[in-house]
Amino acid sequence: MPYRYVRVFFAVFLGFTLTLFAVAADKSKSAAANANQPSYDLPQPQRETLDYGMYQRIRDEGLGHSHVMEYASALDDDIGPRLTGSANLKHANEWTRDQFTAMGCSNAHLEDWGEFGMGWQQLNTWIRMTAPDTAVFIAQAAPWSPATNGAINAPAVWIDVKDAKDLDQYKGKLAGKIVLYGEMRDVPPVDKPLFVRLDDAELKKLTEYPLKPRGRDFIEQYMKRLELRQKVGQFLADEHALAVVTPSRDGRDGGGSGGTVFDDSGAGFGWEAYKREHANPLPVVVTAIENYGRVYRLLKAHVPVTMEMNIDTKFTGDHEHGYDTIAEIPGTDPKLKDEVVMVGGHLDSWASGTGATDNGAGTVVSMEVMRILNTLQVKPRRTIRVALWTGEEEGEFGSYGYVKQHFGNVPLSTAPDQLKLPEWVRKPAGPVQLKPDQQKISGYFNVDNGSGKIRGIYLQENAAIAPIFAQWIEPLKDLGVTTVTMRNTGGTDHEAFDAVGIPGFQFIQDPLDYGSRTHHSNMDTYERLQPEDLAQAAVVEAIFVYNTAMRDQMLPRKPLPHPELEEQRRAPLTNIMPGAEAAEKDAKEKADQTPKEE
Ligand SMILES: [Zn+2]
């Protein structure tokens, strides 16, 4: 019997005996019976007690006296892009730690989540066509690309590879060449705005719960494509090609054009290019689609093309560690101060822009939340802890590492096909293993969907919390916060908490030009940040954090996940056809002999 049911059974049994033997089941007695139960398991009040005065003080400090853009400029302009493993990211870890101390936080420090891989920095990249005409290209080195060690000038050749066997035709033909790798894609007209906000109809749609479970197919397809890329990279290196040029992928509504280059894991040769054993085997550069298109069309028409390029990059160590920045405002209630509410986002970014919206935005919003609460000298009942994660872009390493060290861990599948995959895509196997502090954290709030203001919150299928958040946002409707949805959202650090049964949330944010232009691109810069949106996000998040720290009980939880029961729960029902004969009967007999789970 899972632990949770034991507890429910015990509570019911205890309640029964109390009615039998107690003369008057007064409140103090039932409170004593519940004394050892974490407060998230107790019945929740119908009405939330909200401190409207504090709502207003937070609004005044965050909207009228915002400093969020100063944090943004220091982080994005001065420190710059923050690829995991890089010296810039370590600098950002130290700077955020020192800023938390300066604004009045306690216990600001860095926590090591483990070994990551290679440190890397792009020093310079240029590429141009030299014949049949001259043209300067817009380009970025793929992350963890090796250097060309000076300028190279060579004939260009396009390879047509959809499958590993397509490589055979190029044996012995690529030495000394610059290789264009990738089909030319559509470049649709940008006839819709790149910058959008959620309207009422879209917000309403977000509140509808999707009834079709999400498959894992897309992950498997994606991993297959990356596996092919890794093979191609090795082949090209073995054939002594000099360097590789790839086309930028597209963004939402054709945003991957007009000078925007997306430069993440998809640009190089394989997901784990940051590990020495999976390193890009030759220099690789990603170019604007229009630049790629010109050379592609010339080569397909058999016009000889020569190109010149120089990729200058620097590697700093093969075994760099990753760190999370942590700081606190200590709790003051003698009974509740050991409980915590956490707030944060990831500090790392990709390398070609300055990571201003992904996720400089979530970082500076978290910093502003802590600055607001420090400035107002709040005395929270529970401890408020901020965490800035790293290694998010490569697999949410910083948050999962922290949660594993402090709260609990979900063992992953060790099936042979699963072991071949990077950890972040492997299926959870369970059972979930918990540490005592898992019972001491009320909730975690995350911002990582760009610069857009907060329009609501994803409940992550935690139905018990819907009436609570609905009351919290009532006084925030004039700021555009209107929507509470049962939906899950994924792809960022609240998932690490959710996986071990801790309420973890990501807000609904206005999309702006995040999906079309800034997410993982060379255009992810300070200019794309919207100051009013970020100030609003900090105010809303500060209020959520404050309410969580102050209410009598911890936030209610979903049942603890049981990935180990997933297969059994999905298995088709047996013996349901009354008219079925031998085969069903055999199966039934077999099933009867198999011991039942728990
Ligand atoms: Zn992100």
C-alpha cells in the first residue's frame, strides 16, 4: 500500500475511534491528531486571508520604483551570454550572488550541481562568399564548435544527406572543401506580426484541458535526427572536409529570417556536443537562411562557389562544473520558519545573443522579486529562497541536481534503448525517493517564457490549488492576470519539483516575439526586453511568493507520482469479452497466478 494510502487509512481509523470514545470532539483534539501531518495534507480554508495592504505596497515598489532593467543591462550587456560551462556563466553566478547579498538577502551562495562538460567561448566568426561574387554573411559558430585556426578559403560543396547511407556517394570527394549541410527550407513571407499578446479568446482556449495524452514520439524523432547529424559530422571529419555551413532553422510565423539566426543544440553535430566524447569533430557555423539560400541555389545549378571563413573559439577545460545561485529571506514564525517557498528561473543561456529573454528575463524578474521584498522589509513566516539554475538549456541539470540534493529523486529507466539517450529524455522508472525536506517546501514559482507580462498560471494538474490561485489573482485583474488553467506546461525548471511531488509552477506569459525571433537566437538582446512587462511580472510573482510564505498552511499537493505503476495502469483490461474462449481464459489463469502489485 503506498505511504499516502496508509496515512489516509490511519486518519479515517483515528477519526472513527475519536467519535466512539470522545465525549466532545473539540477542535483542539482534532488539531492534536493532525499535529504530525504536513499542513499541505490538511483541509484547506474556503477563503484565503489576503493582505491587500501588502498587495499595494508590492505594486508601488515594483511598478513605480522598478529596477528590473538595471539588473537586465548589467547581466546582458556587461556579463553577456551565459553558456553553461563558460567563464561568463560563472561570472554571472558570482554577480547574482553578490547582488542578492547587496539587496539584503541572507545566506547567498553557490551550490555545485555536478560536472557538466567543456567550457567554450566564441571569440569571433566571419564568413563570406568570394566567387562567383563577393558577399558578407550573417553567421554564428555552433556552440562548442572548434576553431578553423585562422582564415580558410576553399571551394564549397552541398551534400544531400537524408540517411546515413547517402554518405557513401561522397567518399573521397570532400577533402579541403567547405561543406554546406542541410536542405534549403521554405522562407515564408512575414505577413503576421512577430510580436503578439494573448487575447481573451486565446486565454480562454488555454483554460480548456487537452484530453489527448501527450506522446513521446516527437522526442524520439528529434533524437534520431540528432543521431544522424552526429554520424554526418564524423564522416565529414574523416573525409578531411575543412568546415561545415548549416542553415538557420525557422521561428514562429517565419521569424527565422531577416537576420535572425537560431543557434542552439540543433546547429551543431549532436545534443551532447559539450562533452568531450561527443565533441563537434570539425568547425561548424550556422548562417542566415537568405545567405545559405544563395550559395545553395548556385551549387545546385553547378556554378562553382568559393567561400572564406574564420571561426575563432576558445575551450576552457573538459570537466567544468555547474552552479546554482541561492539566497534567502529567512522566515520569522517560530513554527514555520523551517518551511520554504522558492522562486527562480535559469541563469544560463545560449551564446549568440546575450540571453536577454531566455532567460535573462526570468533571472532579473527573480532578482527584482527579492529586491522588492527586501526593500519592503517583509517579515515572512516561511523562508523565501531564490534559486538561479544553470544547465537548463542542455537538460534542466541545475534544478534537477538541486532537487536531488535537497528534496528527492526519480530513478530513470535502465532499459537498453533508454540507456542510449541523454538523461533528460530517459523515461522515469520510479519509485520516487524522497528526502525529509521534501515535506518542508510549500511551492516553487518559475519564469522562463520570455519578456512577456504574466497573464495567469498553469496549475500543472493540481486541482486543489485552483480556488486558492483564483482568489490570489482577483486583485491583479487590472494588471492583466486573469487565467488559471489545469494544464501542464513543460520544458523548464518547475518540472524538477513537480517530478518529486512538490507544487511547482510556471506562469502564463504574453508570447511577444519570443517564439518568432528571440528564443535561442542572435537577436536575443536587451532591446527585446519590455520594461513594463518585466516590472509587472516581478510584482505578480512577488505577491505569489509572499502569499505562499504567509498563509497558515502549505500549498496543497497532487498525489505523489508513481512512474513505476504507469505501465500497469496503461495496460489494456483483460477478460472483458463475455463471449471469448480459450485464449482469454488462459490469460486469466496466468493473471491469477501473478501476484498483484501492492
Ligand atoms: Zn529558457
